[in-house]
Amino acid sequence: MSAAAPAKSVLNESKQIERAVMLIEMGARMQVLESETTLSYERLIRLYKEVAGKSPSKGQLPFSTDWFLTWQENIHSSLFMNIHVYLSKGVALEPAELLTKAYRLYLEQIEVLGVEPLLSFTRAWRLVKFMDAGMLTRTACSQCKGLFVSELYENRHYTCGLCNPPARAGKSKNAGALTLH
Ligand SMILES: [Zn+2]
């Protein structure tokens, strides 16, 4: 056994805790923490209570891609995903750091636009997982050429929710919806 092993594991341990705290502070739910760290469930629960000052909310997010494809949700998801892909091409970051950085930039962008953030941190994490698993992709809008989160096989006449808002869009114009005009 090498003498460096214990020191290394202590270092890894503190790195895992640091990462868990960062994720909890971003509002991550338990499933994110379990996926992105190697800490035990019990350990994570204790950390969560310590950092968030309350017990984590129970229940899992529905395992469905539908949410990300609905009108406004899709625009928010696309905004986040474009930031995430852009960042991933730059400096090498670990997945949890990349997610956190992209999510912070998404929040900044949303604040500038003056609307409420629809995409939660946990949903952003789930979106990245769906993209990684090839269950969702990005397709260019045939009108504005922007890249939008979509199903895998959109046709070439695909138009995004900004260029082609649904009929109900008019009603929510003043309710913090993202539109082109
Ligand atoms: Zn468009």
C-alpha cells in the first residue's frame, strides 16, 4: 500500500464535500447530489440540512423530455443549453462546475431580460443528462437560425417558439414571457 493513499483520499473527500456544498447552494435536489458526488446518501442528507438549513424536498423529477419542449420552457432550456455548450468548448471544467457556471450565466441573462427563470438548477442538470444520453438535441430554427433544444429528428422547416409562438402566446405577453417583439 502506498503511503500517499490516505492523503489522497482525504483530498478527494474534501473535494466531494466542496462540490456537494456548491450544488446545494445552487438549489440542487438530492438526485443531483447523488449523481454528481461519491458521498453516501446519509452524508448528503446531513450536509444538505447543514447548508440549506432544512431537509431536502422529497420526490423525483418526472423522467420525461416533454417539459423541455414546451414553448417558454423550451426557450429557457435552449438559452441555458447554448451557454452550456459554449462553455464546454472553452476551459476544461468538471461536469458539476460546468453546470454551475452555465446556470449562473443563465440566471444573469434572464435577469437582464427581465423575466422569471423557468429552468430550475435541477432541471438544468436533467437537461444536460438528456442531451448526453442523446434523448434530446439542438436544432437550428429555419427562420432565426438560433439553436433550440428539440427532439432528435426535427425536419428542416423547424421553427422555434420565438418565431412561431403558440396561439396562447398573446395572453401571456405581459406575464413575463420571452418574445421577439
Ligand atoms: Zn426562430
